[in-house]
Amino acid sequence: MSSQSLNLYDEMKFAQDSQEDGYVITAYDDNSVSINGKKFSQSLVVASTRLHENWAIADIERLTSSHIELVLSFQPELIIIGTGNSLVFPAVETYSDIIGHGIGVDFMDTGAACRTYNILMSEGRDVVAGLIL
């Protein structure tokens, strides 16, 4: 995020109807994500019914097929990868397994990934977000 947008989104908080809605991102900032009110400072993978709290990646440049395999194990229809504070596209070879499974994938900065995940999940979409912190 630029320093200008950092001031605007120092910490973004979301409203949540109830814990029964599944795993909802309730807040995020440059160094953490809160899911259902619990704060996480490490990269994670989240879907409406499942949460992997320690996705062993800290930099999109180090994305490997084993990171992708974990995300694919959620069996989503759509995958969002939050690449950190700025948008970075990894080499296509790195995520070609996703494409090979016929699953949609989109890369965006982690803040945008948090917002997009919540919107798609609220629409009942089978979305998984891999969020790099």
C-alpha cells in the first residue's frame, strides 16, 4: 500500500452478523488479519468452513507448488491470493496447477483480497483466500 492509502486504511474493520456465518474477515491491517475477531500475524488460508492458520509463506516470490497444493486441498471454485502490501504476479508456472484444475485464480494485494473474499463468501461462492502477511 502506498503511504497515502496506508493512512486511509491503517486498520480496516468489517461488520459481522454472527459467528454462524463461517470464517469472516473482521479486520485487517498491513501486518495482520482478524477472522471472527481473532487476530493472526502469520500468512493463512481461509474459506467459509475451514481455516489453516499457518500457511508457511511470507513472500509471494517464494510461492511454490506445495503452497498451491494446500490451497487446492480446500477444493474451491475460486482462489484469491493476497500477495502482501502490494500486488505482485508470480510466474505462471507456479500456479499452473490451479489453472489445470479449471479453478479461477486472482492475485491482488492482501487488503483487496480480504475485501473480495468477504464479498464473494457473502454471496455464497465457494471461495478460498490465501493471505500472505
